[in-house]
Amino acid sequence: MTMTQLQDISRKKSAELFEQAKNYFPGGVNSPVRAFKSVYGTPLFIERGDKSRIWDADGNEFIDYCCSWGPLILGHNHDKVREAVAQQLDKGLSFGAPTRLENELAELILTNNQYIEKIRFVSSGTEAVMSAIRLARGATKRDKIVKFDGCYHGHSDSLLVKAGSGLVTFGETSSAGVPKAFADETIVIALNDKQALEEVFSTFPDQIAAIIIEGIPANNGLLIQDQDYIHFLRQITQEHGTLLIFDEVITGFRLGFEGAARYYDIQPDIITYGKIIGGGMPVGAYGASKELMAQISPDGGVYQAGTLSGNPVAMSAGIAALRILAEPDFYTKQEEKTRSFVDAIRAYIDLKNYAVQIFTVGSIFWFAFTDQKTIKRADEIDPLSMEKYKVMHRSLLNQGIYFGPSGYEVGFISSAHTQDDLNQTIEAIKIALDSVYA
Ligand code: PLP
């Protein structure tokens, strides 16, 4: 066996659990990407995680770069987060009444974030975005929204819409069950295209409530936008009385405590959060100026509620996690670690002359199998890249490295990843890349 023809790890127990799960859940999973449809083999059923590592039902150990799709910036089972959750468990799981913990998490966020003045906690990123859209529509008394091809904002009806044909057209639903009437209110345009933005406003004057963009689009590759374009987006929305929503479910507390708003030095009108904000527990949030947030019920006429919103166990996890993130130099260290990791792999790619790019920002990275040095729009991604990713993914799993099960997904580095973990991963990636080009 050569180094590139690695033996597949045993997935016997995971495969059995997956067969069982298919009797219970559509496709055997509770969220589609987990089904491993875009990579080889059956999904791994995870038993436990600690620091940078996870273990599956067959006892295989992996260094984890999926990090629960982003929330685990401190790694698995962080002692401070676990202690905070355990303390709350003694006091009760849920009251459906206000708690001191909600105030504490809000204060921690608002005193360290100059871009929002008030916040509302919800239970997922989808809910945060859905509520932000309703707020924008309520505040502007307009119905249409604009989203970008290649940005994901959760699974609410208004946002499961893909681009139609033409530069600026009504979108088409991207899921069965979304009424056409919803898609007619959502316009989808390409990223990094100022002309498309201008055309949106000339085609639909005074009709657009909000434009929503991911802080840095990171759900369909990593499509890092230019500062100049984002500032243009801010300017043109302002000129037309349209609100700018930054969906920071991934970038919030990841690029820095103040996320992409700080990164681009932009004041969005509404910001949505999720993932990291709950320290691994289900929390989402949206925030804006005092004036805008005054429109939310019970103060204002925009209704939004939640039985488990501000759940005390989830708040405790969020407080413990965010306290650590607010410490000086936390983000600088993550960035330095990520930069040296990526540089080491790039050096090997250059040495071997492979057509591979690694796009990176903060502690996020994304592999694209292409010669293109920049990718800023979804339609610039070569679908053939995904076939190569599948080969890399398989090789990495066989070497104990867990990347997200799709080539469109980004990887995350946590504070729990040690230099030894990263060195081990760099060596595994070299072998995996060789297997792609063998
Ligand atoms: N917005 C963005 C940018 C996301 O990445 C996601 C999820 O990946 C969502 C919204 C939806 O969040 P959730 O899966 O918590 O509903």
C-alpha cells in the first residue's frame, strides 16, 4: 500500500446506527448535510468530544475542523463552559420567565460591541434571520428583500430562494413547499456586482425593505468580499431607505468579538448572530439600534417570541464562552495559528505545483481545487472541485482528521487546536493532496 492508498477506517457501528436512524428520520438525519451525501461512506456517529478531538461509535479518533459547524471556537467540552452549564443544571432547566443570566449575556455583548444597542435572544440562526427580516419589513413598511446567490441564511421561507435567470429577477424557490408568493418578494443577485445592486434599486424603487448578506459569505465556499464593495452596499442601501442586514451567524464572535461589522468597519442596520453566541448550546440573536429594536413586541408592533428563548442553560454556556473570547489577544492568537497552518500547506501546494487554493479569514479556511486566485461569487466555484474534495475528505478521515462532509463547507480552527494537532493535520493534508493528484 502506498501512502496515498490508505485503508478505510472501520465504520461498522456508525453504519449500523445510520441504518437504524433511517427508520426514524428522513434520510437518517436531523439536518441534511450530516447524511454525507457529498462525500464517501456513511456518516460517522459521534460519541464524544474533548478539546480538539472527537470519537465516533467505532472508537475512531479525529482532530475536528468542523467544530459543530462553527460554534465550538473553544473546542469540545471546554472546562469553563461545562462548569457553567453544570452549575445551572442544579438550579433548573427552563422557566419561561426572565433570568439574570439573560441580562448578563446581553451586557457582555452590548458593552463589547459598538454596532448594536439592543438585542433579542432566540434559539437558532434561522430564527434570528427570520425575525430580522420581519423587523426590516415592519420598520420600512416594504415587502421585498434582496439576498445574494451563494449566501445561506437558514431555512425560513423568504430565504429558500435561488437566483432566477437575468441580472435582477424574482427568485425561484429552492425548496418544495415554499409558496411562489414568498419567492416573488425575494430578489437574488450575484455577489461582488455593483451594477446588479444599482439595477435592483432602479427596477424596484422604494420597494426593498432590506438587503441581507453574510458578514463574509462562508456557506458556499469562502467568498471574501472587497471592502470597497461592502461600503458601496452600505451606501446604496442608505440612499434608498433600505436596511442592511449583516447575517453574522458564522462571522459573529469568530472574526473578532464584533465580527464582520468591525472587519469591514461598517454599521449595518440589523445584525444576526448564532452558533458561537451559545457556546455550543442552541442560541441565536438579533440586534440593532434602540430605535429599531423598539419596534419589536411588546414595545412595538413587530411580533416575535419563543418558549425557550434566553434559556438559562444556554445563556450560561454563552456567558462562559464569550467571557473567554472577550479576553485580550484571543482572536490574534487564533488568526496567527490559522495563518501559519495555511502557509505550511500552501508551501507544499507550491512545491508540488497543485492547482489548489486555500482561502482564509480569521480562523476560517476553505480549500478550492482550482487555479483561480480569487473567488468572490458563487458561480465562480468550479463544481469539479467537489469531486477532488471527496477524495481529500476520505483520505483525511482515514488519517484521523475530520473536515466537514462537503467541499462547499469551510473549516474552523478552535483555541483547543494545539500546534501538535496542526502539525499532524498538515502532514495528513499533504498525503491527502497527493492522493487527489495520484
Ligand atoms: N445564517 C448563516 C450565515 C448560517 O451559516 C446559518 C447556519 O449555518 C444560519 C443562518 C442558520 O442557522 P441555524 O442552522 O442555527 O438555524
